[in-house]
Amino acid sequence: MGHLSRPAATSSEEEREREREGEVAGPVTGADAMATPEGEEHEQEKRQRRRRRRNKRRRVPSEEEVAALRSVLRWARSGEAGHEEADALALQTVGKGRRRPRVAVELHAHSARSDGSLSPSALVQRAQRNGVKVLALTDHDTMAGVPEAIESAKEYSLRIIPGVEISAVYSPSDGTGADEPVHILAYYGSLGPAKSQELEDFLASIRDGRYTRAKKMLLKLRNLNMPMELEDVCAIAGDGVAPGRLHVARAMVEAGYVDNLRQAFSRYLYDGGPAYATGSEPTGESVVELVCRTGGVAVLAHPWALKNHVAVTKDLKAAGLHGIEVYRSNGKLSGLSDLADTYGLLKLGGSDYHGRDDKEEPDVGSVDLPVLAVSGFLDVARPIWQDATNDILANTTPHKTLVLNGSNGFQRVSSGNGFCDSRFFPPDQEVTDASEVEALQTQLADVVLHNNGP
């Protein structure tokens, strides 16, 4: 989904903003500069007010925030050695009140394995360049890019959260109103989803429906005198990638029917647009239930784009929803924050980065998630991921255990199905992920792990 752009500030708004920031709104006139006692006193009061505003903005972080920062940093590092000095400096800087506690966490990004433009490894490199410490790869209806992202992330101090954005449809529970598309973000632990074959079959069904959906969109475009072939759209999508709206939009640009992707969506492909079509998406409630059943954390993506976000949130919460996106690159949406409070949901967010040719698209890591929001997410996620780990290891076959890049200390355990064939975890993870590693320590008695690294 696209992001709403922030309206350009008027000159008066800019002046008020500069005044709030303690800046001079304009040049000092002769009258303003008159050295009268009254004028000097007035200027002194203004300077004091500006200092009070700046001091308020630079408040000293609470003990809770500092503790949360320390916990999140250790988790983000995955127990890796060699970062103690950097972490200590970050904590020292925060302790002096120089800046608000923050760890760059990106919880919503796409690669070329769905409708993004960058490969998973290139996405990891861009995230690292932007200072991101934790990256959730959330491609549409596939987790195929997760192993590549994890492999690439081993070169950096960056942690990967295995994720997926699942397409669904919401039908009002009271039978009134039209259906509308919704997207559910699923976040999994280090070993990925439990019951991975069930999840993969579910996602495969949605991906198959994308081909039918693409055909419907192309038929509508043909009726609008914009003929295109499915083969061309699939070629743009790439081998093994189910075509989506973005691939149709790119085909429209290449055919010369529109000038850019934004125009393709705003004129034809938006939800309910003249060339929009649905596929075989499941209900939002069934998606949330599946995510919970497979050991994931379920979060409603970009609720600001929904026509009836209150009803959607209420019904999905009843199905087990854990959170909603509240934070965007231009800040927190107060209305959605209040909605999250009403239903006891996590307040999260991400850039929804695709790598489009759009200067207004937020970059990876551009959403400023408060460290308390990240810490709260982990408080909810860890016990869920621990239960998933228990389930995964109970079904693990030891005969395919392999070593991947022993010098970085990463190992792979195979359970012989789907995503489990590429499960990665650092052997020293007990430093940070005690819950997941406790399960590893107690249930790996019959699984031989080899580490040929130095």
C-alpha cells in the first residue's frame, strides 16, 4: 500500500515551526533591535522560553527506556562478541540525555522475491548502510527470500526476523458494507514458523490465485484499450515470482500506457479501481488464526488505507491479532494509536519499502520506532517463538544437520520440510534469546550439531 504524503507546510507554518525550534523566523528589523529596557526584557523572556522548549525536548530518558535499550541491543546483536564498546557508548549517550533511546528496527520491507526491486541480499546491504540493526523481510505471500537474507546478514551486525505479508480479504461481520483487501504481517522466531508445511501450502494457494488475478486485471485493461500479455507481466515478475499489481503497473509503464508507477495505481490499479481485481485471498480472520497456529506474531499492515479500520481491527483482534501498524516515516498516527490502546494491541510500523522509482517512498529504516515499542514487541513475541521452537525441534530429523559458514558461528538444522530446510541460529544465542535457546538446550539431545569453524 502506498503512504500518504505529508502536505507541504505553508510559510506561516514554517515560521511557527522555526519558532518552536528556537530559530529566528526572519531578519531583525530596526524597531525590533531598539535597545529599550522593555525590548531587552521581552527578548530575554523569548530566549528563556526557547531554552525551556529545547530542554523539554532533550528530556533525560527514563530508567525503563534505558533498560529497554540495553535489552533490545543485546537481542539485536544475537549474542555476537565485539560490540560491547559500541553498545556501552550508545547507553552512555542516552544516559546523558543527548538523544531519545532508539535502535533502528525495520519491520516491513519487500524484496524481488515478491514485488520489491532489490534482491534479499541487496536489501540487507541497503538496510545495513542505513544503520538498521534488525530487519524483517516481509515479502507478499512467500518466505522464499528469508534464507538469502539471513546468509547475507552474516556479514554485518544485523539480525533478520523471518516474516511474510499475507494477502487477505475482510468481510464485515454484520453483513453490511463491501469487502476490502487487508494484509497481515507475520513475524517468526529464529527457526521460522512451526507447522511450516501448513503455512507454505496456505501461501502457495494465495500465490496461485495471483495468476488468476493478473489475468482478470489484464482483461480489464484490454477493455480499456491497453492490451498486454500475461507472459510479459510474468517476465517482469521473474522466475518463480507470482505476479502482482506492481508487476502489472511496470508492464503498463513499459508499454507506454502510463508515465510511471504512481500514475498506474492512481488511475487504474488502486483498490476498487477500473483495472483492480481480486484473487483467491482467504479471510483476514483465517490468516490471523493461521499465523498464531504456526508460532507467529500477527500485525495488521497499513490500517490507515482501510475504509473501515475500526471494524477490521475489532474483528481481527477477536481472531488473535497482536498488533497494528501505527508508526510511519512521518511519525505516529494518533488515531490509530488510540485504537491500539482500545484493543490492547502492539503499536508497530515499518517503511513498507519496495525500491520503487518514487522519490516519496520511505527508505529502509526510516520509521522511528520507540525502543519501548520494540521491547514490548519482544515481550509478546518471545514466548510465542519459544513454543514454536519446541514444536519445530520435536519434529526435527538429525540426519541432515549441516554447517553454514562456521567462521561466523551459524549452523543449520533441517526438519525435512519447507522453510525448515533453511533454519539458522547462532550457537551462542543463550546470551540474548534465553527462551528460544532453553528449548534448544532441552530438546536437542538427539540432534548432533557440528561446528567446523575456528
